[in-house]
Amino acid sequence: RSRKIQIRNIPPHLQWEVLDGLLAQYGTVENVEQVNTDTETAVVNVTYTTKEEAKVAIEKLSGHQFENYSFKISYIPDEEVSSPPPPQRSRRGGHSSRERGSSPGVSSQPKQLDFPLRMLVPTQFVGAIIGKEGLTIKNLTKQTQSKVDIHRKENAGAAEKPITIHATPEGCSEACRMILDIMQKEADETKSAEEIPLKILAHNSLVGRLIGKEGRNLKKIEQDTGTKITISPLQDLTIYNPERTITVKGSTEACSSAEVEIMKKLREAYENDVVAVNQQANLIPGLNLSALGIFSTGLSMLPSGPGARGAAAAAPYHPF
């Protein structure tokens, strides 16, 4: 059998922490990934440490009633847990080309995946980032060859606003550094804050792999860059609000270095998920090929209240 199971027919309003607590009763959970489907109910893929734990979870959770919803559970075959060999990816490339918007092929795959950097910035700095008549943001996008969306109209009155940056990994990092510099300069001039933390938004299903086993990945990034990193708690999440806030504290230079390493881990996890979804498309009936739309560009589910989550971001998150 397999260590990985799929749970379907989950109530859409179920809190992540409740689901995590339920899953943890049957063993050590390595990873929980949400799969986006056409149904109103939610679907998640769960990886346990051992096959025995997965077997117990299937036995105990099959038909589990939660608020008149009955869980439906199945195994995901073991060979689907690992990444496929390159020829397979290339063969399935055509299958997903409409997703990525260009021709299939192994070598060019990373360039086709648009994985934007999502930041949260204090509302009082949005004007400085845009600049007089939009000149600052125009210069920034030109220099970094990026597309920057500042979501000003969302969450009126919120203390923070999300910014989405589409560019190459290097372009995203350069734009991030410039935005941090602009905010720091503005803060110095207005004496509004000593040090502006960097806040990155990331889909919950990618965060576990950023943290790493026993928090090793995160600790290494902190040590290598001289920063302090915290992640917003699980209780801030719902199925329709799947982003967590990664708060990085340190100098502008240190925060910029940490952004490079954090995004490298998140991007790697995302690319692995794209491969896995393309693989599973023919094996799991009803799986929507655009399942990863929740991670990319528009993020069909933007956070409902970044201000509130930003404020809670200081609470450290302890992985399973």
C-alpha cells in the first residue's frame, strides 16, 4: 500500500487546525496538500510517515461524519508520491501546456511556471511604492522587468495590502529589495518605524516543505542570513483563505537574502506539485487540471484579511 491518502468531501468551512488535529490522531503527518476541484467540498492529499499509519487513518476516517458531511478516502499509489523521471514529464507536457501557456518540454519547464512573489506591505507605504504619478513603480518594473500588482482596493481599511510580483526569480528578488528600500527610506523620513519586516504570503500546502523536518530548513535560512523568521499560525486559515504569512526580521540586506532562500524552497515545492498533479490527472477521476491555480498568478482565493493575519504573524509556528 502507500503512505499517502486522499480525503474528499471535506466541509468547505472546516478550519485547517481542526483537520490537522483529526489527522494527527492516527500518526505523524508529513504533509497536507489541498487539491482544488470543481466541487464545493474540499479535497486534501495527506502523507503519513509510515504505511501503517496511513492504513489506520483510512480505516478510522472512512465514512467519518463531520457536520453532515461524510469523508471519502482512498490511497494514492506509492509511485505517485515520488517525482517522475524526465521522459514522463516530457510526455505529459502536452497535457498541461494549456496550464503553463507554452509548449511542452523538460528543459524549458521552469521558465514556463509563473510563481509570483506575494508580499504584504503596511498600507501607509503604498503611496511611496507607487510614487508621484506612478513613477516609482514604473521605474521598478522597468529595472526588474517585472509586473507588479498592488491590491489597493482589497480589504478597505486594512493595515496591510498584498503586492504580487510576476518576474523571473532574480527579478522578483530585485523588486522585493527595491520595495524594502523604499519602505525603509519612507520610515526613516517619517520616523514611523525602526525596522520594517519583510512579509511573504505563501500557500499553506507549500509551507511545510519550507519549514522542513523539525524546522531544519527554516533554521538554516535564519542562520545563513542573520534573520528571525516566524510563520502565522494555522488557526488563521480556512479552506478559502489558504495563505500563511512568513515574517522576516532583520536588516534590509538580510531580509533580501532570506527572500531568495525562502522563495527557492517555495518554488521547488510548487514545481514538484505541478509534476504530481499532471501525473495524477489520469489516475484520480474528477481531478481538475487547474488544481494548482490557487498557488499561481491571481490566486483565485486572495486573503480575506491580510491585516489581521499580518498582526498575528509574530506567533512562531511549530511543525508537526
